[in-house]
Amino acid sequence: MIQPTYAAAQLAADRIHRHLAAHSVLAQFSADHGATLPDSATLAALIDAAFWTSLRREEGYIPRISLAFVAPGQVDDAVAFATSLALEPKDLTKLAAAVERAGLHLGVWPQQDELRVWGITSNLPAFCLVLEVVLPGLLVVKRSPSEESGKFINIATLQGDEIKIIDPQAAISPAYPTLLTSLLRSESQFATGSAVNVLLEFAVSIRRHGRGGMLLVVPTDSDAWIESILQPITYSVVPAFSGLADLMRKDAGSKPSRRWEDALGRAVDEIAGLTAVDGATLITADYELLAFGAKIVRRIGSPQVGQVIVTEPIEGGSPVIAEPAQFGGTRHLSAAQFVHDQQDAIALVASQDGRFTVFAWSPTEEMVHAHRIDALLL
């Protein structure tokens, strides 16, 4: 195996292996019909190739590829090359245009003592390790879900010499509101109920449009949120739009059909698209749309929020007390103020640069808690 020239590759590979071992994930890779976990040296080689590929260009385009460590015999209906290709950045860059659409992966497997790209696949076995190029120098290590309709679970992100290993336990606390806990859970999106899926899908969709945006989730049976919104609301929705809510009631906790999943995706994208309009989009905890383009104001008699506690669900992360303006602009400050004044609401905030923060009131700390979840959404 050729030694990686990307300095962080081997360090990241070693840390990922230790993380998987510590969280008892290693056994899942050897389960029946599951994928094989690459050893540390192989993983480092995959990271190295993906990193240098991310810095190249093909006709001016950034090569966005997904490398899956999977044998040809572990997948069905794959496009297999007559002659496998070397795992070289120049070859991966040329292939990028063919696999840049979501759901396509380049299959990589050892052949004759070297890693080779054997073909293209759109289906993967459970727990297959995937390495995705997001942006130049930004990589995400994931594993495929254990069930067909599940969400890929992020293991680590790498950006330059910065390595972030996702700590699933750091994202969960009994003190968090139920909706927030649902958003931060890293299991399959349908494993524990539809709330997990909907909020994750909202977060991903809002981040995807790239314009920045804010989604406020308020209690269903209360209109106290009106005190924190400038009146009149330019884009108020009357009656409240219940398309997404109706879909969720129709699901009723059963395993969803493909048609239902497609309808859900369209409904989420429709509402998430409204967050691109200047101002905040408001929905109830039951997913009914109330308004968009709303302007947040400080509730009468409420003090201006001065500090928030900031955390990120990664290994080694520690809480930081900061002013909202220190880690975001006016959108973050407005969201922090709204949650400070409406403590039973949560705010999902996306920046144009891709950062994503969830604001919720922390009763234990008695202050607004800002959860940075970029690493979970890449």
C-alpha cells in the first residue's frame, strides 16, 4: 500500500478505527450480508486519494465523488468496468462527472495488492464505509444505513488538518426538548418514528439551497410566538398549510412506502424553499406552515440575549459561552433572541457558508443553547 501524502490521512484513519471500536460498531461490519471495514492503512489510502482529487479540476468543475469500500460481489446491478482503474486522483477526477449525482458511488476494492476502482454502484450493503468529497479539501466519512430507507450516518469530517469525529452520545440529553432530540439522533431516519426524518430532512433541504435561512418550530396549541414577530406578517398563511402535517398523520408510524417518502420529500422541499426568503419561516410542532418571511422582534419587557452556550456533537468538544454575534450574523442573533423569549420553541438556522445551528432553551443552564450540527448534515 502506497503511503499517503495527505498528512492527516493516517491520523484520521486511526482515530476513526478507535471510535468505531469504542462504540461497538466494528461487529456490524462483519454481520451477515454486511460490508467489510477497511483496515487503517486502507482507509488512509482512500482518504488520501479523495483529498487530492478534491483539489483538482476537470474542465473547471470541482470533482464531487463518493468512494465506497465494497467488493463487486457485495452489490447487485452495478456497472462493472472491463478493466479496473487505479485509485489515482487523475483518474477519479475524470470519472467525477459520471457519478456526481446523489446516490452513485465508485466501488473500490483491493486487487493484486492495490486498491482499484472496479465500477459504479447505486446500492450498497448495510454498514458499507463511504468516503465523500463535498468541497475542495472537505471530506466526509459515512456508513450506509442498515435498512433501505435509512439515512447515511456520518462518522467523521475532514477539512485540511481539522478532523472531527462525530460523537452520537454528545448530541443526546434528557434535558433537550423532544423535537431537538429527534433532530440530533443519528440512527436510521425511520427507525424511531417520523419526527427524526422530518427535521433532518428540513435541515438538509434548508442547507442545500445555499441562500441561508431560518425555520422556527413553535408549539401547536399556543400563539405566544406572535409576541416575538413583527406585525403584520407580510407572508402569513391563513389557514395554516397542512400538506406536510396531513402526510405525517397518514403515515401514523407505520413503515412508509416509496410513494409516501417521495411525497414527504417534495413537501419538505416546498417549505424549506420558503426559508430562502428574507426573514423566518414558522411551522408548528405538527408541521403546519404558519408564515414565512417573518421578522423577529424582542418581546416587550424581555432583555436582549447576551450570551449563549455553544456545543458541537464531536469527540473532544466542550461547551463554550459566547455572544451570538461571535459565531454568526444577524440571523443567529435573531434566532437566539426568539428562543430566549419563546422557550418552548426551537430555531434551525443555516448560513450561506454551510454552517448550521439549532437553537433551543436549556432549562439546566437557564440560557439559550446553540447546537452546531454542520458535521451531521454534510
